[in-house]
Amino acid sequence: MGKQKFLHLENIEKRFPILGKEDYIAVTNVNLEIKKNEIISIIGHSGCGKSTLLNMISGLDKETEGYIFLKGKEIVGPGPDRAVVFQNHSLLPWLTVYQNIEMAVKKVMPELSSPELRERVERYVSMVNLDHAKDKLPSEISGGMKQRVGIARALSINPDVLLMDEPFGALDSLTRANLQEHLMRIQQSVENTVIIITHDIDEAVLLSDRVIMMTNGPEATIGEILEVNLPRPRNRVELQHNEEYIRCREAILSFLYEKFAKEDE
Amino acid sequence: MNNELAKKIILPILVFIAILGVWSSIANVVEDFPTPSDTYVAAFGGTNADGDEITGVLADPFYVENQDDKGLFWQIMESLKRVFAGFILAILVGVPLGLLIGMSRNAQYAFDPFIQIFKPVSPLAWLPLLLFIFQDINLTAISTIFITSIWPIIINTALGVKSVNEDYMNVAKVLRFTPIEKVMQIILPVAVPFIFTGMRLSLGIAWLVIVAAEMLTGGIGIGFWIWDEYNNLNYHNIIIGIIVVGLIGFLLDVIMGKIADYFDYTKKGRA
């Protein structure tokens, strides 16, 4: 056995039944091993089943075939060891920034005393630089700030894996860049295993240790896996002329637009 | 001068004058129909058309002559008591039932046909049956109001539960909320504004229905009072009754609206 695998996907297949027809095979034959503290991006055209894959890891969706193991235990159903940052932040609109995080911490760590609880919540509010907005409702803050709260809430429960489903997809490019910086800075300090679903090539290269490229659906699977050998901390401006960065971008571009170009929808 | 405000004051006054005009012409045509000034005297006291000095029904609403002869205030209180008793019973039964129907597809399949069939039935159709069961005016009126109020409460509560965003439920799943925690922390905050909308509708209809119900049951209450004034040929008091019922209905709606806004998270933090 040697060392235990951290997160391990084995022969995953997801079929969706269609009334009166053969099952739709969204994802098939996915085998993947993810190391502790690794940052992984999953990239592919829309409809390649990347969100389905993430939902199976989170447990919100059940794989039809195959197994997913986290720290040697099979995943059955969702749990706080796999925190999810949803695309549309999914903060509870009647709770303030502080209360949204508090709700999660309270539930997952019921043993905390109330000063410990407050200290923990405030630490994570500060981590995403939202001290000034902690008593605001989600409707009173910008989209980027909401997504930062979503990240803080996910991290506050100390998950083994942070799952992000196109976390910055709904944001404009400047806000998105700002959030990517936040994420990289936080990652430097807390060290977490992160899986990011994205369709943004620059985001994938900038953030990840490895980029998983998915073929087009139906019957999507892992096409190629790209190692990004760039030192951290990474600086987006300096990277623009870095050979490794350019090589990675071109590899993904070629995969997405030459090998697996998407036909017109 | 604020132009909008001036319009808001002047335009209703013009309509009021028009109503008085139509009213006066009806009083001219229909024999014994009270004129606006007759009605005013009957309400607030003064010298009536026959030259008699009288106290108006609104000038002395608190008198108690005997068990069956009380001032307008007591009549209204009696009606309000019945409305609120039936209304509160309807909340106690309707909200849990609505939550169940909203959360469980099976419960929805089970109850929906009956809600659809009974909802359009005038609550007054139930009244003879209820009178036969209870043989009591108060219980009959209260249970009629209960049947009146329960449908909008059930339907709106279920609607509120159904409008819970799937994302919120996913958050609850990831955090492994128990069913109770899901209801208390996710479903109720979303559903409460809907529940209050249902309650506001219910209360409005209940206030409509109580007048008719009391006309049928008799006894004491604003509905029977209006009917009794018809039998006593006091037609001006019918008009006074209509206006009083209208004002109280309006007041109830405003109060329910304020309470509903207080519990509606979407209306908070916008100031």
C-alpha cells in the first residue's frame, strides 16, 4: 500500500436516465488521484460534465459507477469535509456576512465556546478582508464580496477539500482577478486541497498545480492532464512573459480549440 | 407646494363630492332612503329631519342597555373576537399543513385535490352544517371563519416552502443539517413572508365573511347589527355600518401589512 491516497476517483461514470430512451452518459471512465494540498483545475467546454464531476465529489450527486475515496473512506453523500463554493455564492440573504459564516462554524464545530466561535468567525471574515462589511446583508454588498464570503464560509469549517464550481464565473474580469489574488494569498497561509471548475484558461494556469482537461460530452472523460511547474507566489503580470506559463496556456488552448473544438451549439 | 401631495388630497375630495351627489339623487328617488345629512346626524348626533334631538350611534358606541342591546363598539368587538379566534385556529392548523405539503410531494398529492375542491366553496355554504353540529352561534361563526381563513394560509405556506432556492438546500446538505434545522434555519425564513401574505389575504376574506355569517346566525356582532337595523327601518345605520366595516377592514389590512413587512427579510436593510 505504501502511503494512503488522499482523494481518489476510480472508474467514475455518471448516467442520467431519459424517459423512453437510452441513458445519457455524461461522464465515463474517470480515474484521478489528487494529492493533499494540491490545487487542481478542471477545464472543458460547457456540457463536458465538469460540474457533474464536482457534484459527485461533493456528494450532492451520486456516481452511477465507480468509487470516490477521501482519505481512504468512500464518499457517500455530502459533508463538511468537502466544502463547496457555489457559483452564485448561495449566501442566506436574511443573515449578515458574519452570521452566514457563524451558522456554518456553529453547525460543524458545536464544541466551540462562544468566545472561540466569535474568534474563529472573525478570523475568517478578516481573511477575506471583509471586517468593514461583517454586519451587512448579502444584498448590501457587491458580487465579488459575496463570493469572498462564500470562500470564507467554506474555509471556516476546516474542510479536507475545497470544491469551487466556477466560483468567479458570474463576475467581471477585474473583480475576478481580484478574487484570484485573494484565493492565492489565502492558499499560501492555510494550505488546502482545492478543486476548481473553470472555463477560463488564464485562471486555470494561474491558480493550479495541475489542470485536468475534459473531452466533450456525452461520454466525457479526462483528455489530458497538464502539470503547471510555476513557483509560488505567482504574479499575473510577470507570468505573461514566462515560458512555462506560455507553454501551459498554449497546451490548454490547443486542447480546447484544436483537439476538442466544440461544434456550434 | 408639493404637487403630488396636493393631488393626493384634492382628487379624493372631488370623488367624495361626486359620491355625495349620487347618494343624494338616490335619496331623492327612493322613498325613505336616508340623505347624507340624515346619516351624519344618525352617526354623530344632532337634530334629525323630524326635528328630534338624538344621540348618534358613533357618538355613544360604548353603551350597554342589556345583553342584546349594546353600542356599536361592543358589536364590532364581538365580530373581531370571532374573526381572530377562527383566524388563529386557521394559522395553527394551516401553517404546519402548508409546510408539510410544501416539503413532501406525497403530502401534496394527497391533499391537493381536496384543497382545490373546497377552496372555491363559499364558507357560508358550510354555515348551516356547522350550526347543526355546534348548535351555538359563536362556535358556528368561529368555525366558519376557520374554514374561510385556512385555504390561503395553506396555499401560501406551501408556495413559500417551494420557493426555497435549491442552492440554500445544498448548503444545508453540505453542512449536514437535520430536518429540524432545515426547517428552522432555511425553510421558515424563506417561507415566512409568503405565510404572512396568506394570513393577510385570509384576514381580509374573514372580515368580509363575518358580516354575512352574523346576519345568518343572529345574536350580537356588526353583521347582525346591520341586519337588525334593516328590520328596524333604520336605513341610515346600514350606511354607517358599511363605512365602519370598511374602515376596520382597511385598518386590519394595514396592520397585517406592517407585521408582514417586519418579518420579510427582503424588506430589511434597504433603508
